[in-house]
Amino acid sequence: MKTSRVRVDVSWGRSTDTALLRRVVARGLGVDLEELVERRLCPACGAADHGRPSVRHQGVSAGWVSLSRHADVAVAAWSPDAAVGIDVDDVAAGVAWVRREARGKTDGSGITGADPTHVVTQSLSAPDGLVAALAVDAPAPWSITLT
């Protein structure tokens, strides 16, 4: 049985870049940035000013997204195929921590929910002094594109 590759686009930027998440989705879909709407929803309290991000195009979900910031660095992930989570932190936090954070982001629970250990994680190259991980709720192989 042939397995299909899961597409994941990852983009690094500045923590002050409010359009980073929408930009990685716009590139992936081949649409203008202005066509996308980013929203947040906290699974714990239902607030819209924090929590898990989502991006919509023409009123429907534009796929799965995740965003992480640490100091002046940000990293965003998008997949049209599977839930994704991404995390970046300083080296002192450790690889195990960012992998756990990334896995929790795939279902929106972060570190407050049960650790979805079935989710596959992969360490990413990160700027000096930082560690990063990508989690995908799908078996490998993945097609990761850095944008």
C-alpha cells in the first residue's frame, strides 16, 4: 500500500511579525495575504484574544496552522493535510520540552492536556541558542518546505 506524503510548510520570522502565520498559508495556497483571516480561540475559556490560531480563506478553514514565538524569533507551520504543532524556546528549555509543546499544539491543548504521544515529532534547525520542534498528527513521510 502506497502512503501519501503529508505537506508541511514552515517559515521563520520575527516575533513582531503579525502576518507571519497568514503569509505561510498564503504562499501554500497561492492566494493573496489579504484573502486570509486569522483568528484565535482558547479551548479552555473560549476567549478570542488568545489560544489556538486558525486561518480561514473565503469562510472555510485553510488547513492546520501553528505559531510559536520566543524572544525576537517566531516560527509558523501550515499543513493542508494534517494537524500540526510547532514550538521554539531557548536551549535551556531542552528538546524534550519543545517536542512536548509542539505535540500539545496539534490538538490545541498545549501543555494543559494529555500528551498526545501518538503524534510524530521532529527537531528543527533553529537560530543559535534556540531549539525547535515540529509535530504532525500523521505518520511520516512528510514533505517539509522551509519558506
